[in-house]
Amino acid sequence: MSLESQNSGNLKTRELIKSTFIDMDIKNGFVATVGNTPLIRLNSFSEETGCEILGKAEFLNPGGSVKDRAALYIIEDAEKKGLLKPGGTVVEGTAGNTGIGLAHICNAKGYKCLIIIPETQSQEKIDTLKTLGAEVRLVPAVPYKNPDNYVKVSGRVAAEMDNAIWANQFENLANRNAHYETTGAEIWTQTDGKIDGWVAATGTGGTYAGVSMYLKDQNSHVRCVVADPMGSGLYSYIKTGEIKPEGKSITEGIGNSRITGNMEGAPIDDAIQIDDRECVRVIYQLLNKEGLFMGGSVGINVGAAVALAKQMGAGHTIVTVLCDGGGRYQSRLYNPEWLASKGLAI
Ligand code: PMP
């Protein structure tokens, strides 16, 4: 390309960016800034597969993750039902991102926030929660069947407090409604209905279920696939009907060994399992070739999108989620010594 045509191309891009900025409306505070995230074409992955691999840029939410949407819907649902009153406290058991979303919204709306988090979660997420003013209680990471599991502790703590609600993100359907009404609808509009596959890992299942239900309501042929890390029981459940977790994963906030309220009734066409080695490979391709600094669950999601693209063949459009940014995992995923200690040296 000649320098002249390159310059005129750059000029056109700048004009476009300028007009986009000028058109952007003013958002009314944190709450109105949640959602309406861009859909990013992942160029290197798209070129490798011959498919359009698109990532919903949830790391661009104001609290930094896909969970801002669920946090907002859960709080506003409780307000509408009269359960959350001025000065009240929002209590939740969370791997971090829901807590961060809740803490931001509590500050913006004048509520208190109390978070119960397993002590295995990244220090970055714990520090962020504290900085946001949430009361943070660390608990040992024990399986769900144990009464001291963080989710169960959070339910008990909320029940014992006055003027407090339990967000209960795993069972509270306000979570998946957020994704039905916003994430799913946005993806459908952004792709102009030209979407062949949707794939995402699940924590509560809110994102996967809400988006799948919306997309299937528009077009029952959209293939909806659960991405699953090792150590989670969902892959075996979907493939064989038996919840049988195998192996383990360094990813946080995803995988499950039970069917949550939010996953009940969600359309599932198939499941794809991605191991940590592939997850880390994808994370570093995102960093080095796409310029995207992403959290671990994104490695599972994009790894599964690539696997789905290979299954479906060239020419298809596949959408997944870029759940959060890499800064939350700097001391782990982006620390070569930590990776090596997990047998995942890059
Ligand atoms: N990725 C990350 C980093 C998360 O924190 C979560 C939520 N725990 C998810 C993915 C999964 O989202 P959902 O709860 O909607 O299934």
C-alpha cells in the first residue's frame, strides 16, 4: 500500500472514531454504563479457522467483568420487590467478579456490601473488593456439599442480618434474565441475526443460559455449546448424563458440579472440554496477536470457540464471551514462575 493511500485510510479511521465519540451519549452514572459492550472480531483465530470468531467484550463493563450485568439485575429486582431498603446490605458468596460488580453498584446506590469468598481466589480480586469498601470474609474452599461452602455461608450470614438480602446468584433467575434481556439481545443485534454458534463456560450459568435462551427464541438452529474446564462435572453430565469431574484447572469463576437454578432448562446442544494447556496457549495468543489482555476463563471460551469452528467448518459465525481482563490474574496467569509451578510453563 502506498504511503498516500495508507495516510488517507488512517484519516478515514480517525474521522470515524471522532464521529463515533461525538455520537456517544452521556451515561447516567455507573449503573447506566453496564452493558452495550462491543463485539470484537478475533482476527488471528478467525483467519486460522475460516470462521468469524467474535468475542463479546464484557471486560469493558464499568466494573470490569460480565458479572456487572447480573449484579445490576439482582439488585434492581430486589429493589422492585421491596426486599432491599435504603441503607440495606447486599450479601453474596462469590469467586470475585460478582462481588466486585455488587460492590460498585452498592456504592453507587448507597447500600453496604458483604462478600464471602473462597481463600483460593486471586489476591487482585480480594484487594479490589476491599478497596471498593466491601466487607470481605475469606473462607476455606470446600465442596458445595459441605455446609461451610462459601455459597452456603453467605446464605446463612444474610439470613441472620437485618435489612439485608442474599444475592444468591446461582439460583436467582434475575441473573440469567440480565443476559436474556441484554447480552443475548445485543449479540443478536450486533451480528444482525447472522450467528451459527454460541459457546461459553458457566459459573452460575447465568450468561450461558440467558444468551442461549434468547438466541434459540430468535432462531432454533443457533448451536449452543457449553465450554467446560477440567475439574468441572458439566462436560461429563452433558455427554453421558453423569456428573463426573476429572482433573483440575487454574481457571477461576467457572465450572460446576451441580445444575444450578440458572442452568435449569437452558438449551444445550453439546459440550466442549478445554484443558489448562490449551487455555494458556489461547490466552497468550490473545495477548500477543490480538492485543487483548484477558482473564483465564476467556482462554477456555475462545479455545472452545476455535474447537467449535473446527467442528462446524469454515464460513460460520461463532460468538463467545471475553469475561474479564488479565489484570485480575497478573500474579498468576501472567507470572511465568507461577505458571511453571503449575506445570504450565510457556
Ligand atoms: N468468567 C469469569 C472470570 C467469572 O468470574 C464468571 C462468573 N463467576 C464466569 C466466567 C461465568 O459467568 P456466569 O456466572 O454467568 O456463568
